[in-house]
Amino acid sequence: MRNLILTLISSFAFSFCVNAQLLNALPRHAYWGASFTQVQTPVAGVSISATVPSGFAETIDLKKGDIITKVNGVEIKTRSRYYEVFYSTKYIKGGTEMTLDVIRSGKALTKKGLIPARPLESFKGIVTEYRSIKSPSGYNVQVIVTRPENTRGKIPGIFFVRWMSCDPIEKPVSRKHGAARMLEDFILKSGYAVIRVEKPGFGDSEGPCCYDADFNEELAAHREAYKVFRSLDYIDPEKIIVFGHSNGAAYAPLVAGEHKPAAYVVSGGWTKTWYEHMLEYSRRDLQLSDVGPAEVTRRMKLISEFYTDYLIHKKLPGDILRQKPQLKEAWSDEPDHQWDLPAAYVQQLQDLNISEAWSKVKSPTYVFYGEYDAAMVEDDHKSIAGLVIKNGGQATYEFVPKMDHSLFWFENQHDALTDFYGKGLYKDELAQKLINWMKTIVE
């Protein structure tokens, strides 16, 4: 009996060690050298929106307006297939021989070529490792870990908790949005290690397609990556800063769990129920669209009824509209997805108690909020700081004039709305201020 118990203990310890380690890099996904828009007419496929000079699309003579209907025989008829073929390794990996069925001005064409892998990140003076971790569901998820060259001993680390949408966590090949620029500043200027976690089924990650992966899958992958990050031989586990942006700013404490970080830095998050958040977001969106007060009230009555069924009673949007067609003005997305995420994703956000999670935080916390953030509200950011202080911790709150949700600066709210993730100005002085604050905490 004693031997059996020792065996079970040994097996558990081995299992824990196997899970809590950095694994090898995954096969690299393809780099198309183009941007796409999915279409259903006149045929189902993806339309070329733009091409990169000398990129793969250009080298095989793809042009703006061409519609790709099949990739190596795989038809691009659904949104899931679109993500699986163009933004993951499920069907296409870098170095794959490609045969594309293309429609150009109504004429069927065939284009062939060897598609390259997406280029790897490279920063001067920085060691960049493309690795993976094992998700609790059993598949491998891509992580990118950076650290200064010639690292000696254990150093502080920054763990990034990502945004909601199916966008790559890697350094963008084209123009970077503000959050990516801030991450780059942290990588280059902090002197710390930084880890980023890709979504399941996106980029090099295995798992369910990002389009169909729910929030719980994403949270589980982040939790495992956080455990692995703490165990790295060059990381001081007592000096980890969790940086959460957008949705990640809300659920950052759920990632750390019982392994409390040295500090949190968050922006663009929320603290109320997701139902309350969506009502606030919807009202603000209507007001920013110059809808009159009476019309705002009329539409909000429809929206509140719709979101009650959707988020509280867990019904699919398509089912709600079939039962209550009078609510059609309250919904402009897909029957079972919202923002290219499954309905289950946002319904699981509704199940969270974000205020409870932040009320247990004592780690020093820096909360900042942009004046032109149209996605989130200032009150939630003040609430995070207030909850930490109430729990006996230290918190700093900063209101940043003219900054939007993506951490770009604009001259006015209108430009921030129309050029979202576009032509704004990035100011690295905010990143430097945050780095200086981190250093006061961990050094």
C-alpha cells in the first residue's frame, strides 16, 4: 500500500512537472503577404483587399479584388474555414506547396506557388524564443518569450494578458497598433523577460479554431502559461508584473490565481457584469453616433431585452430573433457568433465575477484609462483601483487625455472612432512611465 501511495505521488509530481514547462516551437503558419475580406457573393471565398510588395500573393500574381475560393482543394465557405486556412496551421503551414482556385472578373484561374512561413520577430539585443505550452485540454498553445541578451541570474518578468479579438499576439508585419507598440517598448526598454500567449487555434497554436474557441479555453491556456513562466530558470517568480490590456485587463487576477504577482498594470478593462457592460457600451455607441435621446431610449429597451435573453438566459442570437423578430434592431452580428467569437465566449464572460477577483488583489496596481476609449468606461478603471485599495493594497489611477482603447492618441473623439487601430499617434513616454513604476516595485 505504501509503495502504491508513493507511486501515485511520484506520478502526480511527474505530471505536474511535464505540464509546467516550456515546450518546443510549433510548426509555423503561412505568410500570405496580403489582407483579405471574406465574401459570399458572387461566390464564396476571400477577396484580396491589398497585397504586400514582393509578398507571396504578389509573386504568384494575385491582385486586389481576386477571390480565392479554394486552397489546396479546401473550400472557403465558412468563417471557421476562413480562419483555419488563413490564420492558423490547421490546413496550411509555412513551406506548403499551394494551389489556389481564383475568380478574377468572373473568370476562373489557378495560381500555384510555395508559400513562406510568417517571419519571426527579431529585436536587437533581445533573445526571442518561439515555444509552446500544453493546454489543460491537451493541445499545444504558442507562446513567445523575450529577454535581454546575456541575462545573468533571475530577472523580473512581464506576463501579458491579451485582448479578446482573433488578432495575432506577434509583432505585426504591417503597422502596429498602440498596444503592440507598448509591448515592444516593454521588451526593449524594461530589461525584463516578457511572455505573450497566442489564442487557441490561431497562429501556430493548436486547438479549436479561434473563431470557435470559448473564453474558458483561452483562460486555461493563460493560466498554464503563467505557471510555466514562473518556473523558468531565469525568472524571479516573486518579481512578475501582469500587464492586462482590453479584456485581459479585466480577468488578469484570474490568470495569476493563488500565485500573486508583484504588481498589475491594466488598461481598457471592465469590472461589472458583462451584461451591464454591454448595455453601457451600446448606449455610448448610440450617443457617439449622434442618435437623439428619444431614439437612444427606444433602442436601449430593445437592446436590454435582447441581452437579457442572450447573456442571462444563454440563448443564441439567431434563436432569440426567431422567437422575437421585433428585436432585430438590437443585433447586427451572426446567429451564433459575436465579433468573430462564439456566443459561448461572451456568455462565459457573463458568468465571471470580475469585481470579486479584483477585491482579493493586494499587489500594487497601476490602472490607466484613455479619454477616447469607446470600448470601455472610466468608472470600471476607477473601480479596479478602489477595490485594490479597499483590500489594503496600493493602486495608482491615471486618466490619459486623448488616448483611445488601442493606446493611440487622437486630436478628437471622432478621429479616434473612424481611425480605430489606424492613424493615431503612439507616445512612448507612457510606456517609460510604466516601466519606471515597475522598477520601483520590483527593484
